[in-house]
Amino acid sequence: MVCIDTESDIEQLRRVARLLDAENQRLHTRLVALVRALQTAQGQDSVQLELELSRLQDQLSRINQDIYGPSSEQRGRRDGEKVSREKKPQTGHGPTAQRLLPVIEVVHTLDPADEICPKCGDHLEQWEGQFESAEEIDVVERRFRIVRHQRQKSRCECGHIETALGPPKLIPGGRYSVDFAIAVAMEKFLYHMPLSRQEKQMRSQGLLVSSQTLWDQIFALARHLEPSYEALRTYVLSAAVIGVDETTWRLMEKQSAKKWWVWTICRQDAVFHAIHPHRSTAAARATLDGFAGDTIVVDGYAAYPALLKSYAAHGLSPPFQLAACWVHARRGFHKAAPDYPKADEMLDLIATLYEIESRVTDLDGDERLTRLAEWRRVESAPIVAEIKTWLHTTPARKGSSLGLAITYMLERWSALEVFLGRPDVPIDNLQTERAIRPIAVGRKNHYGSRSHRGTFVAALFYTLIESAELAGVDPGDYLTEATLRAIANPGTVTLPHSLAAIAAQAAA
């Protein structure tokens, strides 16, 4: 386990803040000197000073944004700007309906001393069926217990003895139940509670257990679920369109943290995570090996176009095309907007594209694809053409924040246009980014993995839990069913989508 010294962390943040502030002051001083020099400079020297002044203004703005600016990419409304979509009126902040909680009724009666009427002194009689009701949400503390399984023995006069079967065992002869192991895995990979913290919590609830024992349970659980984990990879790669993204993961081996990478592939109803030691083109190729579709939605990372070029270098046609993410394209203009008001024009055009996309939010299946294809062809295509014209006709200094944003889009233009002709291709890669978010939250809480086996276990449980949620299945129920099937028949594959289909048939 890695221990965090809170006081040293705060002091480190203070040092970083002081360094950033010093850099800010240095740029301010340099800016003032350049302005003074600009007033007396002549000819070519003046032009050069103007270019450096513009560059420094961009740099200074970015530093101020990093220190003091909000992290959200949402834009505030400007004066006179109208909201394109009507918002539902707020209905107030009443109590949230708790339809899943059991209701227990507790009847409260008067104390004997209060059964005398304070008005006339007669005895009060209970008014049958009349109550004043109020609700409160209570908590039932989790408890651990020892279940002693008595397996009945039966014998025959011939000397043969039969013993009743006991419950399925996660580990032969193990002391902890399947439900216990699943609860530990859910706490760590769904609720992001490190094993050391679980150990402390369990101790306060009467159970003496070590974090190593907890690890043994979830590793045994992962071994049973490995076939389902691998089958989910095949299922995701069988989609026509997938999203790909990657994020960092720490491997804390021999008391030294190494930066590894979580590679994520995602389709509409499932996700698969794999953890690799590299973020190279080779890692991208390994992640996408076996992809049966034709389109991959990606961000601006160079490994993906490099992968396509590697096919061409060997005289092969790329087996898929790249579709670029419009959110990543938009971010450059969002950063440039404080210094270049012209960038607001691009932000407005992209906002119109997303307004069109939002119309199909409540539609499903073929109707959604049909309507989206029509709206993209009739409405989105002219806007995209206007965006292209804007990119080619808007002057911007090379290297400035606005210039970099324009260059980013132009370099990926063909990939940005893919969504227009394919209603099944999303306009951005946000679903994959959302699928990675639980990993980022978990990384902040338990810091990474302590071994290679740990990276496998983390990737497996994040995959299974998030895929169950995307399929509309309770993750705990799914893990339980998949584990019991695998214990009964080793190697059994259980996908959350199959359980969702069974539940839908039962409901029908």
C-alpha cells in the first residue's frame, strides 16, 4: 500500500502555486518591456516584436486559465443570446421517491400518562384506523456472520456413505463465501474503496481479516470470471463501430511506480478494458486485434493514424477508417475564445451540430438511425461545409491558440466528416471517455496495482461491472450469476446482455 502524507501534499501544492505565480510575474514583466520596446522600434524589428508580444499574450492567458480559470468547458450565455433548446420547468425540490426501499410500519401509541384527556379529564380511546403518518429513511448496519454448514451423512448397511452437497465454493476448502468475495470486489471496483480501508471497516464491524485475504478472494473470483471477460472483448470488437481511448494506470512494483496504460474499447452496450505497459502504436494494434467492424471513433492521439499508415507501409489496405471526435476539436476553440473572440463563431457552429444530435435522444432503434440520417444530411452537412469555409478563411497566427485549434481540425477533417454519412457513427467519443471515468476515480482512491496480476484483476472487474451497467443489469447480480455458473461448469461464459435478455423475456 502507498501512504499519502497530507501535510507534505499540501506543501507541495503550495510550492507549485508559488512557481506558477513566479512564472506569471516573469511574463508580465517581459510583456511590459516588449510594449515599451515596441513604441520605439522601427521597420522589421517592430513586426518581430508584435509577433513575440502576441505569443506571450497567448502563453500568459493559458497560465492564468490553468491557475484561476474554471475546468468546465461549458460556455456561459452572452448578453442577448437565446437558448436554442427549451428546458423543462423545475418542479421544486421535494423528497426523492425511494421505490426500491422496503417499507416497515411502526405504530406509536400514547404513554399511559398521556391517555387522560387534558380538556375534560376522561380516558382517551384509540381512534381505529386513524394515524398521522411521517416517513424517515433509516439504515440497517451491515453485519458479518459465520454460517456453519452441516452436511448430513447417510449410510447403507453395506457400508457405503453419502454426504449432502454444500454450497458452491470459490476456493476449495475456503472459508469465505461467493457473496463475500463479490461484496469485496464491488466495494473496490464500483465504489472505489481500497482493500486496506475495507479491512479497517470490517474490523469495526466485528470481522478480523487482512487485506491480503481480501485480495485472495477477489483474485479467485477473477479466475472464475476470466472466460466471460475475454468473451466481452470479442463481443465489443464484433461491433461495426467502436470507440477507443486510453488513460494512465500505475503499477507499484518493488516500491517504484511505473506508468502503465489502460486501453479501452467501447460499443453502445458494452466496454472492455486492458492494461498495457505502453501507449505505443504496437499497443493500439494489440488492442484492436480482431476488430470486425469498419469505423473507430478516436481522439487526436497520433497512434491511431500511425496505425493506419503502418498498413499502407506494408502495401495493405487499412481494415477500418477513423472518425474524429468533435468534442476534442471544439476544445481548442474553447481555450482560444478568451483571447480571440472570433473563436466564438466556431463554438456557435459546433453547438448547432449538437443541437441537431440532441433531437434523437428519446428515440431508439431504426427510428433513431433513420431520423438522424435525414437530419445530418439536410441540416448538419451545410453547417459542416460552413465550418470548413470558416477554417480556410479565418486568419490566425501560426502557433497561437486559435491557429493551433484551426490546424487541429484541418489535419483531421476527413475523419471529422465521417459521421455525416453514417448515422451509426457518433459525433464524438464521449461514451468511451465516460467508460474510462470510473478507472480515473478508482486510480485516485487506490492508486493503481501492486503487481501484474493486479492489473489483470482491475481490468477484468472494471470491464464486467461497467458492461453490466450498460446492459441494464445490476452488477452484483451479474457477478453472482456468472460466478456460480463458472463454478458449476468451469469455463462457462456469461455475458450481461444474455441475462438482460432473459429478464426481458420473463417480464414479457
